[in-house]
Amino acid sequence: MKLSVMPSETGYGEQEQDANTALLELDKGLRSQKVGEQCEAIVRFPRLFEKYPFPILINSAFLKLADVFRDGSNFLRLCVVRVAQQSRLHLDKILNVDEFVRRIFIVIYSNDPVARAITLRVLGSIAGIIAEKKDVHHSIHNGLDSHDRVELESAIYAASCFSAQSRTFASGICHKLADLIQGLSTPTEIKLKLIPIFKHMHHDTQSTVFVRQLCLDLLPSYPAKSFLTVSLRTLSQLAAASLVNIPDQVGLLLSYLSHDPRWSVQMTCINDLCLLARKAPHMWTSDNLDILCKQCRGCESPELLAKRLKILSILFLTQALMLEDQVEPIAALCSDLSHHWDVSVAATAVQIRTLLAKWYHLSLVPKLGGKESPTLSYPRIIFAAQNVIIQCLAEETQPAVQALKMILHCVCNMSDKCPDALQGLIKTLIMALQSTKGESGLVLCRCLVSLGELRSEELFRGRLPLLQQLYTDALNQEESCADGGVSEKIRHNKLIGLAVLLLLADRSGRSCKSVGRSIHQLIMTSPWPAYLIAHQATRLNCHETAAEIFVKLATQVASEHFYYWLCGLEQFCLGETCLADITDESSNLIPCLSKALQHYEKGLANLKAASTPSHPLLFPCDYMRLRADMLHSCLVLLSCLATIRTCPPPAIAPAVALTLGQELLRCGHMATEMQQCSAQVQQLSTRYAQLYQMSFDADPDSLSKIKLIQQQCLLLGHVMDCLILNNPAYSGSRQWNLIGGCDAVEGSSGSNMQQAKRQQQTSDAILRTLQSVLTQTDGQSISHLHVDCLVSACSGMMKLPFGFPRYFFQALQSTSIKLAISPTPRNAGEPIPLGTDTQLAMKVEGVIQHGSKPGLFRKVCKVKLAVTSSCAAAKPSTSSKPNEGDNGTTEGTWTVEPRHDYFSVQILLSLSVVGTHTVNVEASVVDEDGNCWQTGPKLSLLVKTYEELTVQQRQQQANQQANNSRS
């Protein structure tokens, strides 16, 4: 099978190779007589597996490595062990497992104990595919009886790996491990390595109970610090895996946490309690919480107290423990600790109060008839948080910074619960920015931005001069580079944060005067922060300010593609600035739309010039193309409405429509034009839906922006149908549910939420106006009221803010699929021959490639393959009569779950029509919620079918030719 159709990324200076060539090159290195070249070839195999994770290649490569392991030195065997450990995700793609194990297992009979130890290591590394092989189990048992230290430790490693994979092996070796641990001849270091194997003994209840009792017996017998920590950690991991004895294990850990004063033991207990709190918070009992609260009240060490409170914060991340009799004592404890002198303790206590208040108001307040707890009221929590913030800012330590991040995160979560209490907090944060430097200042800035995106007009009212002074000071500091020990990254991010605060506080239309006055100084001092500020300006609809920055930055870049990219952004911002000039009377609506459309067309031309093969800019081009098409559709619609004003339908149009039974004739000669406008708007909505489905890697805010714009198209089409086309499907109260049930704000945050609310208000106003016009003009022909309503709806939508989504500039998640189809033609572009009486056996293999943050927003659960075939040049069959309805087109869909980012499907296609067929295979992915995303790619395969004649048919054909020759 040829795998060269799979393109892949190559490093700098490396030549692109296909899988076969790369494997042959590594095989050449393995056959070298120099140990260095052999070692280099071996260590390059994991990267080969990542680039080409095909079963045929991986199977062949591992067989070659097994030969090296069998015949090579111990050093090369160690290299093979490292390859097996680094390639565990690809082990299940080995086809000849028995042959692979046979070549490796032969070394276990060597007289060299080091060779046997390495063999046990590699067998443990591949335990996932040989978990039930009895001869390997026997070799591990023998290795545990070895007197060689190296072989014994390798056997322990292999026993741990096989215990995690095989229930049979875990049950069989359980008692042997117990004898070794309890034996007096076993060294202490070996016992410490044997105990952690017990964490895998969760396959059956009998083994779990036996192991737990054994470890409990070891605790008083071996009170040393090392034994206690290992035994407690093993018991906790066993309880978390088996989900039994969790309350008992929590009680045991709390007991040692209270009575054992050794620091390492206490830290082990705290870490294990955090593990059990994350794993099964619902299995904690009231007694466990009572003991933990008592320990918190009596703890003198602030570090241990903060870590104990961390356990409570993990427990209350869910409402599993929201018991009425437990809430008040814990809330009172955290209320007292909110004023602790240690910032970590105080911040964690406020965090717990925030979580308790959240679940308390959701679950317990309705049960108690609306009665609230004083310690869990949001104003009191915000007041305590303000005191902790001041306390954190007074210190300049890393724990204080972490506590500040925690407390500000709680403040952002409570911002919508108690907006009245935020004014004093905002004043405190802005005043603290004047004297705060370093990372603390950056954290304050980000918190203010998060709060300001929700209610910037209210929060920053009267504080604009102070923000302007802070921004000027940061800009001057950037120009003088007098950082005072502050890193450049923190300095740049703080400058960007202050600029965003000004964009929120000093917006007038689509510009910000405070940032616009210092654009030249900003670009000369910090061009990259200036670009990021312009990026934020486009998100916050300050397009005029962003255009001024982009046009000046365009002369500062050295790449031609960057120049066109910045010029394109400038044109888009200028287009949105033209839309901001639309008046309330909509008298200049058409000129503004025309100017905006011109800027968008120029921007799209620049965007195409900025595209490169490595960065094709698919989403930016599609997103702005749709925006330009929407402007064009609105412009065409307004032109048609202007024609209705000058040449309205005749007065007899309603009578004609009633006589002929065609309601569309009420529009007169405008029926065709309005139908075209409606079709364009509906097509725009469909294209936005397609863009949404193609944006698998987009963040939730970007997806909600696409959904909001799609709803604008749907609303405009709805108004056109009601007013002009008179679609009877829209009538009465059904009009009010078009936008009311919109879930576009789901997943939105910050400024995007504000945009969704503003669009909701505009949509409701348009629908109310529509209902009023329909009531006034019931049964009448098209009049100026219908036209004014449509113009008002179009103007209202064009005046809505249009921010550029984050996915337009940056993709935080990257997912792509590479496909390979077999059989492949001998030469490129040459069709594959196939008889009509046989089926095409096609195998589709694929690899899912990820970026640096796989699964950040959504994960690939399934891959859906859509296969279609069409016959371009069909020929009539000689053996059967041609079927007029058979055009040679077949369709099918196959769904497969990828395993370790690899999938393969075997497909049989019946191509019964003689001719040249084009088989298309298109891939799409299904996420964990069941949503299908059209990610591509799409591959094609040419197949030329011919008709095979049987012996009888050939004889008949020869007789027919002979008869023709005689006649």
C-alpha cells in the first residue's frame, strides 16, 4: 500500500518524504555496522509513528525493532524500550502481535540478568496488547524471585503494568506480593516499590478487600515516614479506582492529618483528600465534613489551613454536599477566616463562600421560603473580597498574586448577582492600579476588563480622566523602557489592558478619542501591542480607531502578505465606520451602504492577496464575503423598495389577486424582484449555517456571533415574507417567537453578550412594528407603510454592532484530518480499471492532527465519511438493456470512532454502469454532543469500469460476427 498521499509537516531544513521512503531510510540505519547510526535510527521511530500512524507501517517498524532487540546489544535494547514506552498509543496497530512478542521473548532465556531485565521492561511497556499471555505472566513471577537487583526492579515494573491491564494477573500475583512485603528477607527499598502495585488491584472485590486490609496492617507495623506516605497514597488510589470504602479512607486520612505532626505525612493526606474530593464528592459524609471543619478551626499553620480549605473548595464545586445542616457551620467558618492575616487562607475562604452562595441560592433558598443566610449574602461576600484584594496588593509575593487571581475570579462570577455593590469595588481596583506594578497590576487590569464588558457605561462613569492618566503613564514607561524589573510581556499586556479599558469607557460611535490621540506614539514605541489593541478595538466595535492603527502599521511590516492583511483590515474597519453614519431617519441609508460595500470589496481583494498556501485565511475570507453579500442584499432590497415608492402596484392588484387566487399578485410587477431578494436573504442564512458547521475549531464567542448574524438574515426574510410576499405561514402570535426562542447567546460572554442583548431589543422592536403595520393594512395592497417598515428593519440591522470574532484573528484550537484512499492509481490522474460484475473494494484511512491545545473547545468523537460516485461518460451495456433511470450515481455514509487519532473504513461500491466514475470521499467530524461539523477534506478517485464477457457471450458474439461476414 502506498502512503505518499498523506502530506505532513516537516521541520526546518528537512526534506518532505513519504512513509515508505522514511521507513527505508531508518531500516538502512538499523542495518548499519555503527552503533551510533543504529541508535539514531531507533530513536527516530516515535516521530515516524506520529507522522504516519498507519497499521502496516507500524507493524513493519516494530518487527524490525524486535529483530534489533533480539540480536543487538543491551544498549540498543534500552533504546527499543524507550521507543515502546513513547509509542504506547500506537501499540494496538501492530498486526502480528505473536510474531513481535516471539522475537522479543526469546531474550528472556538469556544468561545475562541485564538482558532479562530489559526484556521484562519492554514486556511491561507493551502490556496493553499482551495482557493475557500466560508465558509472560510466568516470566514476571520468576523475575520477582530473582536475586539480581536490576532484574527484580524490572519485574516489579512489569508487574505494575500487567496488574493495571489484566484481572487474571492481578488476582494471581496478589498473594505473592503480600508474601514479599511481609517477608523479613525483602529489603526495605524493594517493599516501597512493591506497595504501589496494589493500587491496580481493583478488578474484583475480593482482591480489593484483601489488599486494603494488608495495607492497613502495614500502617502500625511500619510507622516510618516513607512507608506511611506510600501506603496512604496506595490506599487512596485504590479507593478512588474501586469507589468503595471512600468514607472510611477519608476518615483514615483525616485521622493521620490530625495526629501525625510530620510535614510529609500531612501533605500526603491533604493531596489524597483532594483526590477523593474530585473523584467522589457525593460519597463524603457529614462526619467527614465535621472533622475537617474542626481541624480548620484548630489549625495554627496558615499553609496547612489554606490547603485544608482547598479541600472544601473542591468539594463544593458541585452541589452534591449542599446539606442544610452543614451549610451554616461551614459558612460561619469561612466568614471568620475571610479576615485571616494570611492572604491564601482569606482568598480560599472567600472562594468557598462564593461557591456556597451559588448553590445555596439555587437549591436551599427556594426550600426555605426565600429566607437567606446573612453570611452567604452577595454584598457581604463582595465586601470581604474587597478587603482581601487590598491585603493582597499590600504584599508583593507570588502567593499574594495567586490569591489575588483567585479572589478576582470570584468577583467576576458575582458581578451579575449583586451589581450595586460593584461600584465601591471598581473604585478600589482603579485606585490600586496607580500604585501596583508587575503581575498584580496585570491581574487587576484583566478583572476590570471582564467587569467593564458587561456594564462599561455604569462602572467607568466619572473615572475616565484617571484611566487616561494610567494609560499615558504606561505608554511613557514603554517608550522609556524603564520597566523597574517588570518583564516585557507583563508590561505589554498591561498596556493593552489599559487601552481596552479606555475603549470601553470612552466609546463614541465607532471611535475612541483617548486611544486615538496617542496612536502615533503607540506605533512608534510598541507596534505589536498596537496591533493587539487594534484587534480588541475591532472586537469592541471601535472600528474607526482600529482603522487608524492598521493604516499606520501597514508601513511598518516587512512582508508583503502582512501588508495586504493590514490593508484589508483597514478597509473592513472603514466599511463599518460608514455604517455608523446611518441616521435615525435612514435618509442616508443607501449611500452609506454603497460606501461600506466598496470598502468591503477592496478589503476582500487585499485579503486574497494576503493568503498563502500555509495560511489560506479561509475563515476570514468567508466571514467577510458573507458580510459583503449581506450589504449587497440590503442594497438591492432598498433599491426595489425605492421602485415601489415611485411605481407602486395598481389599485386593482388586490382584486386581481383575489380573482386569480394568487396572493403574490398583490405586489404587482415587484413580485419577481422581491422573490429574488427573499431568496438571496435565505441563501445568506444557509451560507452562515454552513460557515458555522465548518468552524469546528472556533471558540464559543465566535460561533455565537455567526449565529447572531444568521438570525438577522432570518428576521429580515421573515419581515419580507410578511409584508410583501404575504406568506400565510406567518400570522398572529407566531411572529413573536422568531427571535424570542433564540439561543445564540449560549456560550457568549462579555461584549458578545451585550451585542446579543442589543440585537434582541432591536428584533423585538422590529417585530412590534411589523405587527402594527400588518394590523393597520390588513387586506390592503402594498403601500408606504410596508415600505417604511422594511426600510426601518434594514436600517436597524445595519446599525447593530459588527465586531470581528476572535477566530477571525486567532485559532486557539487546531484540528485537521488527513485521508488516504486505496487502491491508488499507478500514475497520477490515471483511472483504476474495474469490471462491472465486481465491486470496488476501497479502504479509507485517516489521521486526526491536533495543535498545541487538542480538545480545548470540543473533541472529535466520531468521523463521518460521505462517499458519492458519479459516472461522467456512461456507455450502454451489451449484456443488458440500458436503464434510463440509472445514471451511475451511488451514495453512502459510514461512521467510525477513531482510536488514538487513527481510523480506517473498508467500503464496497457497486459500479454497474460502464464508463468513467468519479468517487468522492468527504470527511466530517462528530463532537461529544453529537453535532456534525463539516471539516473536510474531500478526496477523489477515478475508476474506469468495463464489461467482462463470459465464455458464452464471447461465443455468441463470434457467431454473430461470422453470420454478418457470410451475409
